[in-house]
Amino acid sequence: MRIITLLIVTIFPMTLRAQVISTARFADAVAHWNKTHDPASYGHYTPEEFRAIADNLIAYQNDDGGWPKNLDPTARLNPDSVRRTIDAKHLRSTLDNANGYTQIEYLAEVYRLTQQTRYRDAAVRGMEYILATQYPTGGWRGWDADAATFNDGIIYGVLSLWLEILQDKAPYQWVEGDLRTRIEASWNHGLKLVLATQWKQNGTRTVWAQQYDHTTLQPVKARAYELPGLAAAESADIVMLLMRIRRPSPEVIEAVKAAAGWFERSKIEGKRLVTVNVPEGLPEDPKIKKDRYLIDDPQAAPLWARYYDLDNNRPFFSTRTGDKVYTLAEVPAERRTGYSWYGSWGEKVLKKYPSWLAKIEKQNNDL
């Protein structure tokens, strides 16, 4: 019997390893959940227990097909009991914090492995929720503002899901017929919004703001410290999405070229962001035990600011009350240390862009 078992493991190692589904896509939700819950006080399902996790997703799914945000689907807790601890506002469905499309992705993968239709049906209900909540101008709203929202990966997350489906990627090959037709229409509508909202400075296309008015398609603020401005993090994701389109239109090609040019022009070189411990606490707020600032470092990798001014491309920051400032030191300690004001977001764009451009040029030469 041991020999037979060893033979099975040797011959079918990939099959055995495939019976695990990563829960990494729920990291944002779990991080928010853990802020108000002690994860050590209850058990968790392992990646091998994907059916139980998927059953949790079904139990948490709202009647409209969407999901409340910031739940831990791996928690060994009774979903009905969890629901009773959450106020009605936070039970409503949303795409905020990588929500909705991540559950659909997971359920579709469980359906691929099990062929149990309840997982497929739950994924379809989630898709129907996304289709139903798309605004006439092509976007989806976030949590903090009723606006077409690139922040928190909302538009990127939905359009990425749609693209996976339309390019027949696993685990979505079963999506067909009327549902696929409506997803394609939604994708086209969303892509039109993306192209329409690429901001122009003095007639030159740049990148994208975090959110836009649904009707005017003008940049608007969300939370008080999230002022209208070009957003490097969200824009990098959108450019990476556009570069995944197999046969991009001339409009998409020009959008990518313009955005890549902006990332090249807007990178900050020779600076490194450091976080330092301050055991005694900061003078302005003794409860805060760390600080964050830029230092000179000729060897540092390029950085990008979180926000750039819409008119002159100057990096800016803001206070909790919404005052615009132009140095990190001017941001009060709580926001200075509690928000990602700088990052390496553009690095992935500039790394991918040359090979993407070569592929596009080859496609054009082959026509």
C-alpha cells in the first residue's frame, strides 16, 4: 500500500498541489477585520479547506449578489453570528477594499476544482451585482464618495475580472451566452470611461485621479485628505491593465504611451523614504512612536508621490482636515505616518513598458 501511495504522489504531484487555493486576495479585508478582532481567539480554515471558505463566502453574500467589506472568510466563525455584530451600514454590498471581484474569483476557482454548481451560481450572482451597479458613464462607486472610483482598486479590480473572462482565462471558461455578452458590454463601457478620464496637462495626456464625478468626469475628492490630484498608485494599476489587452486599439496604445511617459517624467530620484522608531514619542503627539521622512540616497530606487497637482504636476500632501501642503513634514504626525505618501508604484510600469511596446510594434508590422 505504501508503494502505491508513493507512486500516486510521484505521478500526480501537480494534481495534489492544485487542491489548494490561495487566500492572499482577501488580505486587505482580513487586515481591516483584524483591527477590531483578535485572530488568535478563534480558528481559521487552511488553504486546503477551500470548500469551507467558499461556503463562508456564500453565507456572507447579500441578497443583491454583493458582499459586505472587511470580513475574514477564513475565520471559523458562524456567519449569522458575525452578521449580528455588524451595523446595517457596514452590511451593505460594496466593491471597496478589494471586495466583490475577489470573492467571485475564489468561488470560480472552487467551482473549477469541484464542479459543484452552488459555487458557480454564487459567482454569477456576484457578477450580476457588478453589472447592476455600473453607472451610466461606465464607472463604479467606492465607499467614501459616490464617484467613479479608481481608489482601492475598484475600477481596476472589476475591469481586470472582466478582461480575464473575455480572454477565456481559467477559471472562467464556463462564462458564456447572455452573461458573457453583457460582461463584454460592461468592459467596453468601463474602458471608454478609463480613456475619457486620462487627465491632460496643457494638452498632454498624463495619468488618472483617484475618483471622478459620475456625470462631468471631473476629478473630485473622497476623504478629506484625498484631494483631487493625479494618483500614482491607482494609475500604475490601470496602465498594467491596459498593457494586458491582447489587441489594443490605437486609443489604448496612445493612453499607455502617454502614461508611461508621465511615470518617467514624474519619478523622484536620489531620495529614500525611511521610517524611524521614536520610543519616547513625537513632540507633536507622544502617542506616535515612529516618524517618516525622505533622506538623500544617490543609490535609491525611484519613488513616486501619492498625489501630483492636476495643473502643474507638483507632488502634494494633505492634512486630515483637507489642507494641501507640499512637504511631508507639514503633514501632522498621524497622517504622515499613517498613509502611503510615497511608493515605488511606477516601477512595474517602466519595467513592463519596453517589452509591451516591442510587442505592439511587432503586431503592427505583422498586419
